[in-house]
Amino acid sequence: MSMRFGRITATARYLPEKVVTNDDLTEWMDTSDEWIQSRTGIKQRHVAEIENTSDMCAQVAKKLIDKTGIDPLDLDFIIVATMSPDYTSPSVACQVQGAVGAKQAMAFDVAAACAGFVYALATAENFMRGGMQRGMVIGGEKTSKLLDWQDRSSAVLFGDGAAGVLLEANEKPSIVKQMLRADGERANALTAGFRKNSNIFHEGLEINTALAMDGRGIWNFALNDVTKSLKEFIGNESVDYFLLHQANKRIIEKIARKMNEPIEKFPMNLMNYGNTSAASIPILLDELVEANILSLNSGQTVVLTGYGGGLAWGNLLIQL
């Protein structure tokens, strides 16, 4: 029996209804639309009022089922990339599995922050090469519940949302090449959701649980480590589009220049959504497919690059 590979056969996204503009933030924060846009390119973000992470991811899964007409019982796996789960346990993926009735699917989460979707998609591809036939990979975040909404250095950056893909077995590889990296020595550059180290035998120290980020450290990491690995990864490959994690417009523009590639190859939507962490790349992918800029089964070559907390980063070369 010949080896089978994973091919993306459908994409979908879900954004919560509430939109918070930069001007809205000025009502309780010392900031301005000009200050935020000039530094990040972000104009607004979506914030989930009622939905939790699992709700948004379940909506994505239902959309993928509706688009393709697949039987949820035919799913072999559901992998969710998130750093903002509803619970420590159960996983978001298990909640999604239950919501759509995918009773035969194994389900688990991948915690690699903004690199999560790339990590999860690479993991799914390896399962497909091991014989699985069909599964979903979803990136979903409700980072709004992790933020200190008085901290303008971080609260202005993030937004909520979810998106994902359906992978189905195919004789021709779609994920042509993968590179995953991490550097735990710099783990404190981005932290979120700290759980106090205490029990009845030891009273730990109270530490801020809100998302905290070394902005300069992450900036340098993106422009040095991420760009270097991307150059190494691409080599002499011809790439139609680079789908980078949507964190900061200036970072993406600088990476494009360092890569000696036209900025037109680096589509952006962060102005509308902010940094949606593990959801940012699949949201962008689905928008580009919907706009017919990218087309499944077209043979177009795209690179997905995720980077962020961990520190973790990774690249996938995909032939659609």
C-alpha cells in the first residue's frame, strides 16, 4: 500500500460578533487610534462576549462539516491549537469532538501559542502519513480572558477568533516540507495564565496571571530567529504567498524586506482582527480562499510561518 498524505480540502473561520475599535479602547486606557495603528497596524479586534474558546472552535468544525458534507463519524482526529482553553482538562478538542458527534476521532490540544496552528498541522500530517484518512486542525483563541485590559502594552494587540482546515488522505503530498523550532531558555518573553504553585502543604506566591510580554524581546526574536529560519527553510523554492502569523504589520514588512520578497506576497488582515494567536494563520488562509486569491487544488505554493510564546516557531511549505 502506497503512503498517503494530508491534503487541505476545506477551510472555515468564526469570529465573534462584537468589534472593539482602537477608539473604544481610549474610553478606559491611555492610548489612541494613531498610537496603536502606527506601531502595530491594528485598527480593531473581535472580542467574544458569550462564547468561550471551545464554542468558537466547535462553530468552525460545524462549518467544515456543512461545507463538505462529511459524516463526523468518519473523522479520525481533531487537533486544536490554543493557549486559552476553557479548562486545563477536558481539552478544547475533546469538547469540539463532543459538540459535532465525531465519536471515532481522537482529540487533543496543542499548546504552542502563536506557532500552535503550524505545530498542529505538522502533527496532523504525520498522523496522515501513518494511515489516518481524515481529520480537522483548528486554531482558536479567546485571549481577551487572559489580558489585563488596563495594560496598553498588551491589551491593544490581541483579539478573539477561530479557524481551521479539513485534511483528507491523498496520494500526493500537500505539506511538502516542515521545520519546527523552540527555545525554552527565553520562555519568559511571553507568559499567560499562570497558575499559582500552592497546595495545602505549601503556600506559593501570588503572581500576575495576565498575559505579559517582553515586546522588544519578541520583536528581536521575530526579526532574527524567525527570519533566519525562514530563509533557511525556503532555500531556492519559489513561493506564491507567505502567510505569516498576524502579530504586527511592521514585523511582517521588515521580514519581507529581509527576505527580498515583494510585500504583495505577504497578505495581512491583522488590521481587522489584531493578534489572534493560534487562530491568525487559518483565519487569513480562509479569507484568501474565500476571496479566490488562493484556491484549493490549484497547485499554488504557500508558506505558513507561526511564531510566539514558548518561544516556539515553525514553517510549513504547502502546495494547495
